[in-house]
Amino acid sequence: MKAGNLYRSADEKVVAGVCAGLADKLDLNVTGVRWVWALVALVSGLPVLIYLVLWVVLKERPTGDDVSFIDV
């Protein structure tokens, strides 16, 4: 597990970046996390609610693209 906060991924998102952020935080394959999340959601439905809550609560990871540079 990586140190630091949990963020939504801005780079590898399919819907909102929640699964990609979890995969990054837990140092797992993002495709595997998405498959497990989808399979459990088909059985239970609870992951859909959790996903929506995390979508609202988690901030998107800052990418550094917002920084403007001045060429001298």
C-alpha cells in the first residue's frame, strides 16, 4: 500500500477514476480492481452506492497540469 491520501485518478479514469485511484493506492492492477468491483456490484449492488459516495467525497489527484510556466 502506498503512503498518502486516496484520490480519484485523472489519468486512468473510465467513469470517475475511483477504481483507478483505489488500484493506485493499493498498488494493484487497475483492470483487476475494475473487474472485481463490477462482479461484486452485479451480485450485491452495494459497490454501486460506495462508488457514488467515493465519487463525491474523493478529490481528483492533482496532475500538475494547472501550473503555468513562464518561458524566459
